[in-house]
Amino acid sequence: MSGYLSFAKPQAEHVEEVDFTQQVEEIATVEIKDQGIGMTPQEIERLGTPCYSMKRSGTGLGLMVSYRIIESFHGKIKVVSKKGKGTQFFIRLPVEKGPVLA
């Protein structure tokens, strides 16, 4: 199954693509790609830590909570970024078979 997710993104003006795929090994992958300012390896390393933000008005809590939620579902986050070129987040979550909720 593959498709695109559509959602409101008021603070993500550089997001160009969000893709969702479910792979054979029953792992759902969400890919979020932007053409923003990018990050250094040191900045990527600090993502998800309390009170770390690259935004002037940021609290550093949004990504921390997101990382904890994904980890609580036994998921993984991979970040690929190049300063001045943009960033890609790959979020992988295990999928259980069961009834489809409407």
C-alpha cells in the first residue's frame, strides 16, 4: 500500500513531500522531505532531546514528544540532512494485522 498523506502544516512551509508506504515485512514507513536550511550531523544528533530547538520561538518539546511516541510504539526515526539542501525524516513503525477501523 502506498499513498500520500495530506494534513495541515502551518509551520512547515518548506515541506515538499510526505509519503506513506507499508512494506512486506509489516513495517509502515512515513517519509517527510523538505527543502529547508538542512542540519549538520551535530544538530541531527541533538534532535529529540529536551529543550533543543532550531527555531527562535521553539520550546524543543515538539520533537522530543514525537520521538518518545514513536519509540513507545517500537518505531525508529532516521534523519538524512545536508546543510543548505534540506532534510528527510524516515519514520518506521511496526504494523499489526487486524480489523480495519472506519
